[in-house]
Amino acid sequence: MNQESEFPFERSRRVTPTENQEFRSALVEQFGIDLKKRGRSVKEEDKYAPISIRLHPQNFSLGERRSKTARNRLSNSN
């Protein structure tokens, strides 16, 4: 039998979320392994409040100038 040396990625597809859930439940059922969910955790609604701050564009340019001078002072002090 001729074995392929690499996985055929051009014929592969993504696993659907329902298939993923089935695989996870099968692992728990058969082996007792409960996999942790990967990725970023869900934000709690109570923890964060939406905030909108409106600043004048001149404030941004002032902040940029001050940060440049602060960086220059830090790089020159070494």
C-alpha cells in the first residue's frame, strides 16, 4: 500500500462546532478527560461598562509631542 508522506491539506476541511462538541462529549464519556476550552474567556457583562471619550484633535497632537520628548529624555539618559 502506498502511504502518503504528508497530510493532504488541499482535501481537508474545518471541523464544525457541533462536531467539536460531539468529539468533546465522546472524550468525556469514554476516557473521563474534560478538555479546557481554548481561546479568550467570555467577558462578564457587569465588569465592563461602555465608555465613549471625545477629545479634540489638538489634544492628541499635544500628547504625541509630550511622549516624543519623554522618549528622547529616556533614551538620552542611558
